[in-house]
Amino acid sequence: MEAMVGADSSWHAGVHGQFMVSYDCAPHVLDEYDTWATGETDVQFKVLYCGICHSDLHIAKNEWGNTLYPTIPGHEIVGVVTEVGSKVEKFKIGDKVGVGCLVGSCRECAQCKTNEESYCPKPVYSINSVYYDGTVTYGGFSDIMISDEYFIFHWPENLPLESAPLLCAGITTYSPLRRFGLDKPGINVGVVGLGGIGHLTVKFAKALGCKVTVISTSANKKKEAIENLGVDEFLVSHDQEQMQAAAGTLDGIIDTVSAIHPTLPLVNLLKTYGKLIVVGIMEKLDAPIPLMISGGKSIVGSASGGVKETQEMIEFAAKHKVHPDVEIIPIDYVNTAMERLEKGDIKYRFVIDVANSLKKE
């Protein structure tokens, strides 16, 4: 997707005709589109890799009812800088960089002033959003991005470029682990769902020294969770005996599942004052109020982190070798990847090899 442009940026039709994957209530097509000229505080970079998030699927299919067609998905984007504006201070040509969910915020509200840009009341998302000058933002299923340098991240040399899903899935789980104190050795953390976000929750929690329990509907994921991801305990959510035996054992739970599911069994797993932290976008939520009151427990939501915290997450991942498990695909496989993603047929994240897919003649 094309990241936001700076306030001084101007629209130059035809300046950059870039191949892309575009959706318009139909399967994707390879095409060209016009991009912005690089403004004074903008950074332009060549897209190398872009992850596929479940929200890309929601937007492509207009499942949230707000898609701006034609849309270009992709908000987990890693590339190399090709041009910088005259007032850019943090980046130079040749730098490895990334862009995540946000490409704009008001920078004036209390949230922005405390490095919580993801909670800004006037956010500009890197896909399917409208920038302040009225232009629509496009995503990383393309080969060029332009963004204000404020929303671009330095990418460490020792972090694989294909770890692009860290820019959404990674920060979505790293942020609540830090924010709610689930980041200390010995803390008992539960993880609901072992998908794209869930497996990274496990990896970050283990890197922080936590004891990790996965709660899943799929018993066949137990071996993978314990042997390959180092999970300490595995609970099958529909096994009432297992769930009851683990009651009151968890300090906090990160719930990564978007499908509607009961929360009472999960709240029952929490210790007194424990928190069920919801990061999966469920349409509705049932809250077991009596159990919450009697145990001092709570259900809270959490969005992805701000700019400062995202850069911190990237550096933590590089230092502790927290890499998402990915399946790298060419861009012409995107339709199939979307179908597989909808069926849950992925372990654990698709990443498009954009640079090698879109080599021009």
C-alpha cells in the first residue's frame, strides 16, 4: 500500500506507474497506478516483502462495509529507500525500512503526544484510508511506497526482511504484553488461537521469560505448539475437564481469535485481577459480568502500538530472534493465498516476495 504523504507532497498523475495487486469486488489484477511525488518530509522506498494479514482479506471482500474500491491491501511492508525529501533527517537512500498499520495521525492529541498514535482519534491507516488532503492510501501489494518519515521504521540488518508480519501481527501482541505487565519472567500468559498473531504472541512471551499456555479448539496443534514453539501448557478449549483443572492459573490472556466465541471459560482461567486482552476483531462479545466482579477480573481491548513502541518491538525481535513463521509466495499467488487464509490453511503467515515477483522487463 502506499503510505501517507507529507503535507507538502503533490499529486503528479503518471509520475510513477507501479504494478500492483488491486481488488474491486473481484480477484486481483496486475495493473499500474499513479503515485505521489516525494514531499519534503517523505521517504520513498522499493517494496521487497509484504505480509498478508487477515484484515487485508476483510478489506478486499468489503466485509467491514467500508472498502474504498479499487483497493490495494498490504500493511506489513519492508523495503529499501530509493528517495528522500529535502527535510528528511532519519533516513538515507539504501536504508532498509518498514511501514505498518499507520501512516498518519494528528500529532496533537493526548494520545499522539504520549507516543500512542494508534489510539489517535484521527488516524490515517496505510490501506483503505483517506489522507488529510483527500487522497486514498494504498498498500504494499505494490512495488513502491511513499510515507512521511515519522511513520517509517528502521529495519535491523540482522532481522530477516521476510519478517514483515512483525509490523502488524508482531506489534499487535507485543504492545499488550508490555502494556499490561505480562512481560516479566515467571508470569503465566495464556494465548487463545495459534494463528498468525497467536504464534508471535507465544514467541514474544517466551522471549520475555513468561510461562505460556495455548488455548485452542484444535487438539492437533498441541505437538507443534509444545515441540516447535516451546509452549509450556496446551488446553483444548472444549475439553471442560482440562479447562476446569487450569482455572485461576493465568495472570493474563491474549485473545487473538476474530470469530465469535465464549469468553466465560477464558475468564475462568484468570487469577484474581487477571485480564483477558482482546486483539482479535470480534463482531460481538459476551462478558461474564458476575465472574468478572467476583474475581476482580476484566476484559479489555488493545490495538497495535505507537511509533516508538513499534520500533522498540522491531529491535527486540532482532535481538531475541523473534521471527514469524512464514510461507513466501509470488504476487500472482495472492488470490490462492487469500482463499487459503480464509480456510485457515497457513502456518502461520503468507509473505509476498514483491521485488522478485514484479521485475520489469
